[in-house]
Amino acid sequence: MYYGSLLATGDSGPLVVVLILLAVIVAILASNIKIVPQATAQVIERLGSYSKTWHTGVHFKIPFIERVAMKITLMEQVVDFQPQAVITKDNVRMQIDTVVFYQITDCKLYTYGVTSPLMAIENLTATTLRNIIGELDLDQTLTSRDIINTKMRAILDEATDPWGIKVNRVELKNIIPPKEIQDAMEKQMKAERERRELILKAEGEKNSTILIAEGNKRQLILAAEAEKESAILRAEAAREAKIKEAEGEAEAILKIQTATAEGIKMINDAKPSDAVISLKSLEAFERAADGKATKIIIPSNIQGVAGLANAICESVASPKE
């Protein structure tokens, strides 16, 4: 009724003021609606004192009474500190820079536990590093990185618990000794590389010699085996040839004996007369006398053939020219 009367009278000034106030209130309320992203948190103070910690989601902040004191990342973070001057047990001065991996586990302690958390971690890291390196000599420092990393992580993790920080890992990024030590180390490394190169070269020559010897040995073995096989084949061929020759001679003898037996059989079957036998005997003696023999013995059964005997004697008595 009041607003209607204002509109009826044409006085719109108070209405505009009301609308403006409503718009301001809506804007203030909207600005106090907060959305906290994933892996983050916000610390809320009420009238200057810690009130609560907001985590992922939508939240409403009471205007003019509450405020966001700090926005915190809950993911693991990495900080690379500048090189720190340290002195070893054997009085060698060097520079070492470290990398610290940490994560915030308690937002309230992180906000109110220490004034500058990163500066505190850096100073604590430098102090811890000097204490650990001061108990080691140069060689141990250069060869014991894992041991140093483990010790530093344990000490830093325990020291940062009151700050709501968990140190997950500490790494020595670079160890920089003095220049004269670097030169000596480079010379030693060069000598070590040359020594290993000579060893590898000698081992290569040794292996090559062994392979060549094995190859020659294998070649000689193969040649001997080939010669052995060849000798065996030659012996077998000679044996086969002798067997064949003996078989041929035996077959020839057998054929001669067979032919002789056949001849005797034929003669026996023909039943020759004494005159024919005597004539054949004389022919045989004539062939026997056809040589350089000086005498010949005539069987008694053919001595009766006087005339033919005299002729044979004259033939034997006169050697051929």
C-alpha cells in the first residue's frame, strides 16, 4: 500500500534507494559465495581469529566478519634452493644446491606455525646440509649422495612437522668442488677412461686371437677329417679293386680248368688211337724244344719212335741263332 501510494503520487526517489540497497546486498552476498578448487584449501578467520578450513566445494563467508586468511595448495611442491657453501671434514670448501619436495598436511599449522615457511625450510636445509657434510670427507661426499639425501629428509621432515609440512624427498642437485679439485678429478677420470679403453682393446685383441686360433684349429680338424675320409675311401677302393681282380683271376682259372676238363672229356669221348697220342706228344715236345734249352728228357713211352726222336735230338743239339 505504501509503495503503491508512492507510485500513485509520482514520488519514485525512495523506491530507487530501496532497489539500490537490495542490489548492494545481493552483490555482497554473491561475493561471499566461495568455490574451493580441487587440491586446494582456504583458511578462514572470524574477527581476526582462526575459524575453520575450507576444502573442495562451495562455501559461504559471513560478510565483514569472516575473511580468507590464506589459500593453500595441497599438491606436492618442489623448491630449488640456491647453492650453499659447505666445508667437508678434510677442510675442502664446496658449493651444494638442493631440491626439496614437500607437501602441506595441516593448513592451520602452516598458516600460523611459522612466519615464512619457504624461508624457514631453506635455512633449515642449509644448516642441516652443513652439519652432515662437516662429518664427511671429500670422497665420501662425492660418493654418498643417497645417504646424505636420506639423512636430510629424515631431519627436515621431523623439524617441519610443527609447521604442518611433510618433506617427502630431498635431492642434492649439484656438488661443485673447487676448481683445482675439479681439474684433478677430470685428470683422474681421463686416466680411468684411457685405462678402461686399453683394457677393452686388450680384451678385444685377446678374443680375436682366440677366435683365430679356434678357426685354425677347426680348419685343421676338418682337413684331417677330410684326409681320413679320403684315405678310408682310397683303401676301400683298393680293397674293392683287389677283390675284383682276385675274383677275375679266380674266374679265369675256373674257365681254364673248365676248358681243360672239357678238352680232356672230349678227348676221352673221342677215344684216340696210340698213333694219334704219340703224334700229339711229339708236337708238344716240338714246341718245348723250340727254345734255348740244351737238353730235353723224352718219356719212355714215346722213345720207340726212332726217326722222330733223332730229328728232335738234332734240333735240340743245335741252338737257335
